[in-house]
Amino acid sequence: VFSLPVGEVYGPYEESGVYKVVKIRDRKIIPDSVESRHILRPASTYDQLVVANQTIDSLKTLIENGTNTFEELAASFGTDGTASKGGDLGYVAQGGMVKPFNDLIFFKAEQGALEIAFTQFGVHLVEVTGKKFITNTEGVKVAYLSEDIVPSDDTRNEIYEKATAFIGQN
């Protein structure tokens, strides 16, 4: 599957009682480590998530408009230990952060762009500030569709009738 060109589809195929189809969505060289910074607004309920997202969106606009710097807003609005360091998280290897954050900084975010990530810790305003490419490992983004193989009502009824007939004869 990983050798297929971008846009190519493999399948359908059956695996453990499930039909699956795989599509290659993207292919690119993955950095060995990424340097990033963030501003975290915690949220554990839906209402807190809405407020945190609004705050992060406003902070993003302030930075994009040049009104404030990332460092200033991280110091004022950051809620974790990185706030005093301008939100700096340093370099981390692949898998060094929780999945949504990791996927954003390694696979989606371009260096210098401001992105928003939602994790179990809350809402993050994220900027990738550096990427190191040492091994030049290629990564593939795939999309899976799967459908459980479930017998229809007609099939179930037919098997039930055969089982009942077998029991009656034996």
C-alpha cells in the first residue's frame, strides 16, 4: 500500500470480518524532530472549550495583525510552564507529544504558520519554529474506509431455518 502513488486506491479487501479500502492521500518527507511553541487554554467541558477556542482565535488574529508578538501573548495568556518562555516547547521527536498535537506539528503545520490544535489538555495556538531533517524518512498519509461484514436478515432467517430443520431431524 505504501508504494502506491498519491490518489491511488487499494481494495476492497477483507480483514477480520471487515471490508476495507485504503487511499493514499499524501506523501512527504517527515522531519526527525520539530521545534514549536504554543499558548494553551485549558478546557474540560464543552462550554470551556468554546471559550478557549474563542480566546485562541482572538490571540491568533492579534499575532497575524502584528498587534502583539507570540511571546507577549504566551506570557499573558499561557497557562502551562512554557508561558514564561514565550510558549517554547523546544525540539521533540516524532511521538513526543499527544497525538493531535504531534500530528499537527509533524504532518500538517508549515514552519511559521499559526495553527490551532485541540487536545485533552485544551486548545493550543501552535507555531512550528523549526524542523530537522536528518534521515529523510518518507511518510504517507492514508485514508481508510471500513465496513463490518454483517449478514442480512434474509441470510440470518435462512440459516435459522436450516439450523431448526437440522435440530428437528437429529
